[in-house]
Amino acid sequence: MPILLVKAKPNSRVSALTAQADGSWLAQLKSPPVDGKANAELIALVAQHFGCARSQVVVKTGAGARLKRVQIPD
């Protein structure tokens, strides 16, 4: 299962997931980083982008940080 390096940017105007030149991803999230709202939006955004179920997307490390490792199915 591939693991993505994602930099989360909460409180953005738009909700978007974009690939960066260094191979990581930038997740712009509308939600604030309170009570796991930004992480929930991140999981939904990654699942929608890669065409998989939200239950298959797991935040492996960095749940409380801006830099996260997110696991997606093959």
C-alpha cells in the first residue's frame, strides 16, 4: 500500500489536493484543525482524488501535525 507525504494547510478558501514537484502533496482544507475536522476532510479529499473508499485511507503519522503520512490502497 503506497504512503503519501501530505502537507496540510487548514483554513484555506478552497478544498484541493495538488501534487508538488518534490513528490509530496499539498492538501488545502477548508476545515479548521479542531476536533479532527481537518483530518476528516483530508481523508475524504484523498479518497475522492484516488477513487477509493474513505475507510481505506489511513493517516499513519502526523495526525496532530501539518506534515502527514497518509496510506492509500493499491
